[in-house]
Amino acid sequence: MPILTFLLELAGATMLLLFAVRMVRTGIERSYGASFQRVLTGQRTLAQAGLSGMVLAMVLQSSAAVALLTAGFSATGLLGFPTGLAIILGGDLGSAMIIQILSFRLDWLVPMLLAAGGYLFVKTEARKARQMGRILMGVAFILISLRFLREAMDPIRESAFLPAIAGHLARDYVTAFLVGGALAFVMHSSVAAILMCVTLVQIEAIPFAAGLSLMLGANFGSGFIPVWLSRGMAPAARRLVWANVALRGGWAILILVALNLIFGAGLMAMPEGGQALVTAHIAFNASLFLLALPFCRALEGPARRLLPDPERPDASLPDALRPASALDQTQVANPSQALACLKREVLRMGDLVEAMFRPALDLYKGGTKEEIARLREMDDEVNACLSGIREYVAALPTDRYSKAEQKQARDLMEYAIRLETAGDVVAKRLTVLADRMRRKGSAFSREGRTELRRMHECILSNMGLASNILISDDLESARLLSLEKTEVKRAERDSRKRHLKRLQQGGRDSFETSDIHLETLRAFREFNSHIAAVAYPILYRNGQLLETRLIEEMDSETASG
């Protein structure tokens, strides 16, 4: 078999595996991503945090994704170091558990998964049904890629080349460890890298000893994926991922040396087969989780000393209220720089509005007068941002700007107006409703609060997407945000119908809070509409928006888009 053909087939199977893992994760994030913050930040004990990380990693099929989510919440102050580290350790264990499921020979499931997934993705309009179709097809592609990988390796098992390489990796466990680490980092997926190692051991392309060293190296290397992806985050985020790397690296090296000494001395028989490698992978992560969990709090001090927080000149004010305007008056005559300043200021304004909206729903349950007053004070800062942006745009010399640049400046100012209006929704409507509920001493029904919480989480997710669109001008993201706006409208309509049904059934809590519930729903929908406005200029510019309706296409989405 020509070596070029082998390499092409191996590369194709590997790329399909990476694509499929990403496809599953994308579907899950789009369906349930808004709930991740509540799941991760609502844990009270380290054991609960570790369990939530494990479940989330099994759902996302990625420990790196869990680590990045956790690091992001830690950077914003929503998660402390001990809880965050427990979640990441649990995520590593959950990622190992999913390897066990995917390592079974499930080729018989592929036709059913493709048929069901294809129908849901192509023929249905509901968002969650379509994303479920994406998930099912992604799982099918994972199984297909593993079969392709086995078929690509079969012809060379009897060659002189593979046994020589496999024998060298079995003898030189340090090289095998490094190769496994590099493989996991380059593939940016520990699941894909370890599935490949398991498959190679299953078809006897490499011995168990080589697979064990590769697996331990992949566990170490996968820890560097979130380190690399979080390199620009705040120290609070980077402390978590570096602590995880230190724990995983130290434990992997210790196990590597210990097992090779034990096997070399003949104290234990060498296991065989891919299942033994999967078991070893799970045992490695489970033992690390159990041993490290009690020390999560003790590790915070050393991690903080190694990566201290930067000094803040004005520590008396919250971050969101510190004046830090990005508008540089000396750059008004320079179109590229002036537009960049405008974009940064609008981003800062969006961060302020998000800081106002994030705790808004909690005020209904136990908000104090002081907390409500602080949110209203933040609205003054949002208003000041808008005034500064208006003055800055008015000062731009139009003779130095092209028509496209002038329109971009106007679009940014118009979105700033929408953000200011969104801030007013929080300061002048949501806080008023929360204060009314506080004075009445009433509470939403359990069903009503769940509906509002889900809608609140979805809008927070849309705010993150809106910020990304503002930075990237990405068309697919703009389309997605426009579709999410429709989903929020649908959620508001469905919640209103369910609320009225509860009233008909005589629900006492629903009756007492009926007006507040319905007004909050309307306020949420209006807030989200203002946030989603950032997508309109991009959609108009690309011919994807006719008046107020999104152009319908058969399927413009990609698996990762």
C-alpha cells in the first residue's frame, strides 16, 4: 500500500473525527448553552461542583470546553478558585467516561442515527429539534470516523514499518508520552486523541505499553489546550487552568514512571486490548479527581502567588462603574482609528448593560433597596457613554471619511442608542417590578420562575453573541442572533400562554404575581430585541434581510457555524 494513500486516509479519518466531535458540541451548546452558567455557578460543595463538571463534559464531549467555561465565569467573579478547580477536575473525569461509551463497536447504530438526525436537521423548523438532529449526525460521524481509522490502519499492520515504530514507542515510554501530549494538543481534543490511541490498540497496530504511554501523554497535553485558549484572560481564569495542568502533569508523570517500573520488574502482567486502555484512562482521571478534590482550597494560595491579580488604582468602585472611555479625541481625523475607538466604547457600553441585566432576575427574589439603587446608578454611566459617543460621531470630519465609513459610524451610534434603551429597560422597568414584588412580599410560582430564568439565561447568551458580532462582523453569527431573537419571542409567547393556563387552574402564586410576570416577559423580549439589533446592518449589507424578515434558506448553517 503506497505510503501517500495511507497518510491521506489517516488524515481524512482524523479530520472527520475532529469535525464530528465539534459538531456534537456545537449542537449541544446551541440547544442548552444558556443553562451552563446556572449549572456551573449554582453548586454549593466541591463534590457537587465536580459532579456537575463531569456531567457537563460528558454532554459536551470536551473537558477543554468545560475548563474554558469555568475559567470565563471565574474571570467575571461568578466562581471561586476551589469550586472552579473542582469543576475542571470533574470535567476531566467526564471526558474519560465518554471515551468508554464511544469505544464500543456501535457501527449498527450509524444508519439509524443518520436517518433520524438528517430528518430532524433538514425537515424541522424548531431550533432544539434541529440541534438534536445535528447532535445525532455528529455521533454517527464519530462512529464512521473510527471505522475509517481502523480500515486505514488494517493494511499496514503486517508491514515492517509499523511494528518498528510501535516497538520503539513501547520501549521508549518517554518519547511515547511526549508524542501523546503533542497529539492531544495539536488535535485540540483529548477525546479524539485518546479514541485514536484506543483504536490503534484494539486493532493491535501498537502494543498496550505504547498505548498506555500515549494515553498518559494525551492526558497531560490536553491540559494545555485551555491554557493556550485562555492566555488572554484575567489571572483569575488562568490560575484555574494552570493549576489543572500542574495536577494532571504531575500525576501523569508519576503514574508513567511507576507503571513502567512495575511492568519492567515483572510485578504485574501487561494488560492487553483497547478496553484495558480505556479502563486505565478512567482510573487515571478518577484517582486524580479523588486525590486532588480535598486540596482544591489549599491550592488557591500558591496559585494566587504565582499569578497575582493586577493592582487596581481605584478599588473603591466596581469594575463596571470605573470611567475608562475608549474615545480618543486625537484620532477623530483618522478613520480607521476613530472607528476602532467607537467600537471599543460600544463594547464597553454593552458590558455595562450586561452587568445591569445579569443580576436583574435575582432582585425579584431577595433584592434590597441598595442593590436596586446600584443598578439604577449604573444606568447613569450607560447614559454618559451614549452622550460621549454622540459627541464623538458629531466631531468626525466627514470630508475625511468615505460613505462606507460614515455609515459604519452611524450604525455604531444607532446600536449605542439601542443599548442605552436596553439599559433603561433594566433601570426603569425591571427594577421597578422587582421593588414592587419586594414590597408585596410575594413570589413567582415554581413554573413561572423557571420560565423566566430560562429566558434570562438565553438573553445573556445572546448578549455574548452580540459582542462577538460587534467585533467580528460575522454573517453566520448575525443570522444566528436573528434566529435567537425569534426564539426569545416564541419563549415569551409560550410562557404567557402557560401563565394564563395556570391562572385558569387557580394557581395562587400565579394570581398574586400575574401582572409582574407578564410585564417582566414583555421587558425581557424588548431588552433582547435591542441587543439583537447589532445583527441588522450585517444582514442588510449581505442581502440577508428584507425589511424586517430574515431570508429563508434551505440550510445555510455548517456543522461548526
